[in-house]
Amino acid sequence: MARAAPPPRPSRRSRLHYHVYVVELDDRVWNVARFRRANPDYLLGKPFVYVGMTGLDPDLRFDRHKAGIQANAYAREYGLRLLPALYERYNPMRYADAKAMEVELGIALRAMGYGVWQA
């Protein structure tokens, strides 16, 4: 008797292995005019952050930013540390959800007065 073929594997994008992450940026990023223009409602004393999404573990992605591998310039030059309290409750998720959550998280943090950069 012939064996049935195994069911197809879910596509990589439909599996729950994408993450949003938040990197705290050094205060010196405020000296960059482009960053200031993107954050007209920044509240003094709130953190500066970079919000991203990845199919990698956020720790590995942060290390890659710092090493200059597919790095965002702000995360590479001004990135200090990950802020898991701001993102870990959302992870992991599907690709489409992570893309949407990256935008939503950036908007929410900006609304709270954070200085935010998103790629």
C-alpha cells in the first residue's frame, strides 16, 4: 500500500518566528536634524529608540546592527541596548503581523513622547 505524502509545510512567512524589537539609542541621536524632524512631539526625558522587525532572534539582530551587517545607521551608531520590556510580549508572530506591529509599536511609542526611528 502506498504511503500518503506528508502534508505541506507552512511557508516560512506563515510560521511564528518573526519578532519586533526596540533598541535604545544614545541621547546624541538628538543632534541629528533628520531624527529631530521625525520627532516633533518628543517629550524631554523620554528615551530615543529604533523599532524594527526581524526573522532572527532580537539579540542576534541587535548584534548584527552593531557589526554593520544589514544595519540601520542609527541602530549601528547610537544603539545602546535592547528594551525587551517594550516588545517581548508580542513575540513571536507571523511575518505580516510583525510588519504591522513594527509600525503600530512605533506609533504608540511616539504618541507616548518617545523619540522613534523606523526603517
